[in-house]
Amino acid sequence: MKHILLASLAILCTGVRAEDPVKPSELPLWEIGVGGGGISQLAYPGADEQVNKAVALPYVVYRGKRLRSDADGTGLRAIRTDDFELDLSLSGSLSSGSKPLKAREGMDRLPTLVEFGPVARWYLNGREASHRITFELPVRGVFEVRDLGRHRGMSLEPEISLHHRDRTGWSYGVGFSALLGDRRLGETYYEVKPEDALADRPAYDASSGLISWRLKTSLSRQLTPDMRVFGFLRLESVAGAANDDSPLVRRTNGASVGVGLIYTLKRSDARAVD
């Protein structure tokens, strides 16, 4: 589970990506190192509790022509043009279920989830723009980490973002997205079965539709050629969401925040493939 939690931390930070200021052909084909950090994550959209985690694990960056594991995520690149990419990618967990939640007392704990599926990405003002505007359309299946055979639904999260990295080492990004899910994903978060109903938690049938609105910001700094520090903030709201009347929705707005450090131990002499 720890590698998924670290993936979540990295993905949340790079969800509004800050790109390298040099051409991909000037970057190493691969890098290996260690990364660590802490995250205080909203337990699920609409929760009134946080899940806190701290991890330190190895990390790998690979910038191949098809196989990619970098700031854009991990997966297979199917199509690439000057202003469009289509990837098949893996995303980190949507939630962590290791902490008992008061709102779900007596219910099954939320499992840690992983997403997998295609991501279409358009560079609206050009791939090489200094302040690049990107529109993404990921469509992913959601599965339990401990049992990948348990399908928890489908997610769609269209996002518009602005990201920039200058040659002094500073990077920043901001993005806005809407997370939508099918009925099964809605049930994962918001359904209350009759046998789980209480006086203050009536039975509830969840539906498909909007799960939450998300505003993401990130900031990072290259301290040395081998060391980078980063932080992120994600604000989330279930205002107007399909299941905002679920008894498991305890708060309309919430936030996730994290900080981390990445240290590169070794990089290849071979250059990346754009």
C-alpha cells in the first residue's frame, strides 16, 4: 500500500504539472532516487475528517518514447503531436481506508483505490509555451489496491490547468477540475445500506454524476541539481454534487495539503526520447 500512497502524494503535487524548462532531449532517459513527504488528505469528498500519512520510498523516472514515468504520470504514450497526447496511465489512490471514520462507524472501511485508463491531453497554447495551458480528459477504471479484481466504478475528471517552470528552479501550477463518477463509484463513497442505517444516518442510495469540484495548486523548488522540494494544496467542494444529500456528506468544503523532498541518486548518460 505504501507505494500507492507515495504515488498519491506525487500525483497530487504534479496534478498541475510544472515542466522542465529545457527540451526533453536534454534530460536524462532515466533517473532513480528517493522521495519522501507527508500528506493530510481529505478522507473522501464531503468528509469532515483527514487521513494523515508520511512515507519515504524509492522513485524512478523514465522518459522513453512509449513508456513514461515522469511529471505527467506513469503509463504508455499512444499518440503524440505538437499539441496533443494520448496516454494509457496509472493514477494513485482516490482515498485511504486505514483510518476508522466517525461518519462511517460500523460500516466497511473505505478501501485504498487505484485508477487506470486513457488520458487525452491538449496543449492549448503550444507545448513549448512558457506559461502553458493544458486541458486533460482522463477516463479511468477504479479498483481496490488489495484486490484488483474488485471494480469500484469509473471516473472522469476534465481539467484545465496552467503550469510554468523557470530556469531559476522555481515551478508552480494551478488547475481546476470536476470529478465525475458512475453509480458504482458514488456507492463506494456515499451509499448507506439499510443494515448500516442509524437514527442520524438513514439508508441512502447513491447515484452517478458529479462527485466534487477541485482547485489544485503546487509549488516546487530545485535546491540543487539532485534535490527538489515541493508542496501542494487541493481544495475540494461537493456543492451541487449528485450525492450532496447523503448522510455521509458532513462538510461541503475541504482541503488536502502535502510537502515532500525528492533526491536523485543516479541518472543515465543517455538522453530522453521526446
